[in-house]
Amino acid sequence: MRHAEQVTFGGSALDRAGEIRANPAVVKYARAAADSQAILFWRGKPLISPARPASLVRLPMDHPVLAEAREEPILLGREDGAARFAFDISSWEPENLDASSLGGFLDPSEQSHPDLPDGMVFAELRRVMTWLDARDAELAATGKAILGWHGSHGFCACCGAQTVIGQAGWQRQCPACKASHFPRTDPVVIMLITHGNSVLMGRSPGWPQGMYSLLAGFVEPGETLEAAVRREVFEEAGVEVGAVNYLSSQPWPFPASLMFGCQGVATSQQINIDPVEIEDAMWVTREEMMEVFAGNHATILPARKGAIAHFLLENWLADTLE
């Protein structure tokens, strides 16, 4: 696709400053530079100014709230030559926190830290991702994904010892067995499967009523993207797929996947779902999908804006997949 990188979380051309990560002296200098700034996270939620147009907050590196971070910050990259670091203050406990609102499919809650100005809140990225411009979205996605990796990889997979942060946050090192561990990204295929004038849609258990999306699944070791598309569609819906081609990709920091958007042509139409994998699947005609996107369909809701499924369907409807 000629405009593939217009998908949410892609296309901002962030300078990730990878060449300085292994140089502690240069990273230390960047942390002390007057034009460096901090991007703050709390339990995976970035700090934003939600007033439209919303923006990702950048704090000075000497802001008092940063002292609440328990681990070293992550070097996200540079903007106009100035470093940007991600800080995590997940140990902070907001007053009157309603824990039941956290971790749901779509967390509507916002948290305000007493040491930050009014109008700055921690908000769930899945909910606000379309509010941010391309650069803010990429920084937020990168920070959320790598901080999530650190949160679940504090111990060495080789010997079990506690690890420490290295390479400006892009590595964890084991002081016991000297093993090095790096952030992982899980490859996932998401499939625009068509049969004539219709597209295959499915829904997972627990989704909001009426929500359908494109089928998706993890790529297995030793498997090509094309093979993964055919296997996942057959496993989930019983539909056989012939020709497959790649369309676009999207970093998906929930928690850390890379979605490979692919197009496939179905060679069978009969649906036979695996109820363990999905709750329902159906063929939706182009005309019906236009009604879905217009919000006029009686039973189907459109795929979430910001997700690559919405992006692919939108381009399918507009005939701009090439």
C-alpha cells in the first residue's frame, strides 16, 4: 500500500537514537541536557493533555514527579535532536482509585497526579490513540510497550536471578549468569479475507455487543506470514484461503505485538467456527460494510478507529488497497 504508514502508531519517522544506547556517558549527557524531556507513564497509561487537539505531555527532566520512578528511564529517541525519555511511576497510588475500572477492554478512567498541573491526566492509550498526532502516538506506543516488557521480564530466563536495566532501557542484563535479554515483539497476522464482494468478519467472546473485526492470530515459529494467514483463518472459521499478499503493518502495544495486515482470497465460503477461538463469524458485503461504517447497520458496529482492522476495511471500501 502506498500510504501504509498512515496507520495509527506508524509513520512519524522518530529518530530512535539507537547508536548511543550502549554508551552510558552519552546517555548520561542526554539526560542532563537542557532540551531533553520526559514522557510519563502510570500502569501503562501515558500522561496527556486531553483537551482537543490532545497531546502527549513532555515534562522537564528535573520535574519533581520523576523522583517517583523506581527504575532508570528508557531512552525513546530524539525529536529535533533533543532526547526523550520514558519514566514509569506505577508505584504511585491515586486517592480513591476505582481498581475495577482498570484493565478492562476500554478503560474510561483518568488519573490526575497532585504534583502535576490541572489538565494533565493519565489515560488508557487504546481509548485516546486517535486523539494524538503521529509522533505523539509513536512515542506513547513505544514507551508503553517497552515499559510493559520491563514489568514482566525482571528475572533472567536462563538462571532466574533478578536482572537490571542496560542500554538505556533496551536491554536487561543478568549479573549472575551474564545473559542479556532484549525486548520482544510478537508477530500477529490480521486478515482482510474476501470472497467476491464480501469480507470475512468475526468477534471474540467478551467484546462489546455488535462489535466485529477482521480475524487475527499469532504467527508460529517456523511459519511464514502467508502460511499463518491460511492456518488462522481455517482454524477460526473453517474457510480455506488461496492467494495472500501483505498490505501494511502496525505496532500494537497491547502489550507488544506487530500486526501484519494481509489480504487473502477465500477459496471456500462455508463457515465453521472454532468456538474456543471466536464467538461468531460472517460474510459482510461491501454495501453492508458501508452501512456499518456510516453507523446505520442494525446489528454490527464498526471496527475501532485507530486499529489496523479499521484502516484496512476503510481502504477496502475506498478501493485504495494498492
